[in-house]
Amino acid sequence: MAARNRLFDVKENDKAVLWLWISHNEVNLRLAGDVTEDPEHPKIQFPSVAKCPECRLVRGAWNLPAVYQYLQKVYGSGNIQSGRRLAQSDVAASPFSSLDIGMLSLLYMTA
């Protein structure tokens, strides 16, 4: 998938974020409805219209600038907590999945 989607041609950080997002949605499309799909985390095209209505254009096409802004808002460096602060908190479990943590890390590096 990296070669087919030309990952190695991506030179700008914002393009790398969008490349990862496109790849994530491609995998979700492939896995949607599979017997291994977790009913708690359905394989949808992310973000949903409910989460980001401005991310979609009239006929369902993606509004890439709005998607990038949404990803920055949700996964930007302002949402990363230091390990020390996280360990001292009363939170029993992280609200972030492994994908969330990966996206946070990638966006943190681009900030």
C-alpha cells in the first residue's frame, strides 16, 4: 500500500498526515463487515459526518483542508499529555486507542 499510494513521494508533514488518514480509511473500507470487525469500533470512513460535517462536500467527497484541521484539533500536540502527568492522574485507562496515539505522535512531530 505504501508504494501504491506513493508514500515515499510525500515530503511535507501535512501531506504525511493526510497520507496516513487516507491509508487508515482504505484499510477500514477493506475490513468493514469482516467477521473480525469489533462491534465497539466499526470500520467507518473517518471522521464520520456526525463528528465533522464540514469534512464532507456536497456529494460526499472529502474536504481535505477541513479534514486536516479536524485531525489537528483531535490529535494535535495540545492533546498529548506527558507520561508524568498521565501517571499522576486518576484516569484508570487511556481514552485513546493505539491508532489515536500514533496519530497524536505524528501530528506532534508536524507541529
